[in-house]
Amino acid sequence: MEITSIQFVKGVIGPDSALENTFPQVAFIGRSNVGKSSVINSLTKQKKLARTSANPGRTQQINLFLINNAFYLLDLPGYGYAKTSKENQVELKKIIRGYLFESTYKQKKVVLIIDASVGPKEIDLEMLELLRKNKKNVVVLANKVDKIKPSLYKKQFEYIQEKIGPHLIIPYSAKKDIGRKELLREIA
């Protein structure tokens, strides 16, 4: 699959008619600053489609992008630490849980993004377990592989696979265009 058209539809913070149409949904979820927006930008080859920031918690709503007039990519807020008030962090958690686990919206695929250079954190494993319990079709994207020293690469991926279990793991680098074709094939 090749991406030929991209359109930012809107940002939502709760139930919305845009999420109720017939377009399949591919949701991107992960810790704050793990690179969800950067992955979407590299996947679509658009540098400024999804807004990125060095500050954790930049994405504060679910951003919908219509791809090829055929399906949505959804950039969800990050879970875990966010550079915002405690009240706002609670609201972000409600947005994520509401969309993924409490709504009737169906995701074709949920792309759980982890930082490959540090491996899955406890909060990533908790999210993976929630996704598993809710019978979501999950692929794990190990972003930032460019930050792993070549001599440690094999050992790091063995560690990640051991922690993640039987899920597909795609090595990815938004900066170096590694894993893009594999991810496109997986979400097509």
C-alpha cells in the first residue's frame, strides 16, 4: 500500500460522529514522548502533519487523519507522564480509556508504540494487557531503533520480545525510515 492522500479531519475528546462512520480505524497509542506523532509523520511522509514536541503530553485529544479516503489513522494522547496539570492528566487518561475500552468504536488495529532503546516499561506492559483483555488486534512498534548501539541490537530485541510475548514487533525509526514498509503492510 502507498499513501496517496492525507487529510486532517479533526481532534476529538469524546464520542464523535466522525468516529461512527464506516472508515476502519488504526489507533496509535504509547507513552508520552515515545514518538506517536513522529511515527505518523514518517508513515505519511509529512513532516508536520501530526504536531510533535519535546515536552511530554503535547497531544491532548484524539487526532483523526483520513488516509487514501479509505481509513483513519488516530493519534491518541500519550499515557503516563505529561507536562501538564494533574487534572489534565486525569482527563487525558479518560480520553484514552473512553475511546479504546468504553466506547463501541472498533479499531482495525491498535499500534502500541514503545521506545526500543529502553524497552517496554511497566506501564506499557499494563496497556498491552488491557488491550489483550479487550481483544484488540495489536501490533507493537519498537520506535527509536536508531538509538540502539549495533552491538546491543540483538540482545535488546530478545529482551523486548521476552517482555512483549507473542505479539508482532516491528522495529522502527521515524528518523531513519526503518520499518515503514512493514508497518504499512500490517495496517493495510
